[in-house]
Amino acid sequence: MNSVTTIVHSSVGKKVLMGVTGLIMVGWLTIHMAGHLIMFSGQDAYNNYAHFIQSGFGLEPALLWGMRLFMLAAIGGHIWAAVALTQQNAAARPVAYAAGRQNRVTTYPARLMRIGGMFLLLYLIFHLAHLTAGVLSGSEFAMGGKPWVKEDAYANMIHGLSNPVIGVVYLLATVALGAHLRHGVWSAFHTLGLSDPRWDAIKSGLGNLVPVAIVGGFVVVVLAAMGGVFAPPDPAWHPPAHWLH
């Protein structure tokens, strides 16, 4: 146990933790983005997908909470490692450094990653309250005055993005996510041992492809919802009776 604690609290251990948790979140984001694209198949198809997830992948509802707790642990570990590394790096700098020298020590991408990470955390809290938990149900500003309905994720998505201001918030968050992924994916591979120059082409390719694919998928869905591309939700839609048992 002591050796594990020592590794985790070392700078290398924190970087590995950031890399592993970051890649876990990339996998989750990829699945999340692909699921959102089902919006183009209509209300029944998207709600079936949402119910499949909410029912614990059609197996056991507790699996959904297991997944949520796992992702919460990954996000928490990622944030802890990032904050701890920032504090550790700051403590290691000589006090006598001039401001210009500090700027060189703390690189622009590193500062951008920290600012972007804080913005994404705030956005995640808003997103979960907005569309996952339905805290803003019925809000004229956030939901177009419509109620949030757990079983009708399709309608929630369209109503939730009916306000252009909300849509722009989602778009800005998606762009920030892309910038975070662009630097993070490359750094994760490097931290986890792919530092040999022979891997540079693969790291560069994935570092570009992953953010573009994830951001592109989310942006298409948000723009389609804002632009009225999706068929309007049927207000008479009801979930199958077996969903409610």
C-alpha cells in the first residue's frame, strides 16, 4: 500500500493518473457522441437508446449508477491530479523568478488546459442539471417553457436547445472540449510510454482525429437542434408500458 501511495503522490504517478483517467473520459465521450447522433433517426429511436442506457444497458438499472460512479471517480481523479501537479510545479519554482521567466516555465498550452478544464467542469455541472437531472424543468429560458420528461430524452434535447443562448453555450463548451482533447490525447499517450519518435505520427494523427470526431459529432447535433433540422417531438408520445415497471 505504501508503494502505491508513493507512486500516486509522485509527479510521474499524477501524470499517469491524468493520462489514464483522460483516456477513460475520451472513451466515454466517444460513446456519448455516437449515441447523440441517433437523434437523426427520430423520437422513438433516440428514446429507445436513452432508455437502454438508463436501464443499465438493458440488464440492470444499478449498472447505470455503477457507470456514473466510475466516471465520477475518473473525473475526480483527473481534477485532483491536475490541481496537485499545478501546486507541485508552483512550489518547485524559485521565488526570485521574474514574471517573464514564470511565463516561460508555465507554458501557454498548460495555462490554457487549466482554464479550459475549469470551464468544462462548470459546463458539465450545468449540462447534468439541464438535461440529465431536469433541474431546470419548465424554465422559459432553459427549456422553452416545456417540462423535462425522464422518458422523452428526444423532446428534452430539442426543448433544451431551443434558446439560441443555451445552444451557443453548448457550442462554446464543445469547442473548449476539442482544445482540451487536442493537447490531452497527445500528452496522455506520451505520459503512458509512447514517447519514441516512431510513435509521433500515430500520436499526432489520433491527437487530431479524436477531437475532430468528437467535437464534430456534438456540434452537428447541437446545430441541427438549433436549426430545426430534427422532426418536432410528438407531444402525445408515451413510453411503452414495460419501461415504467
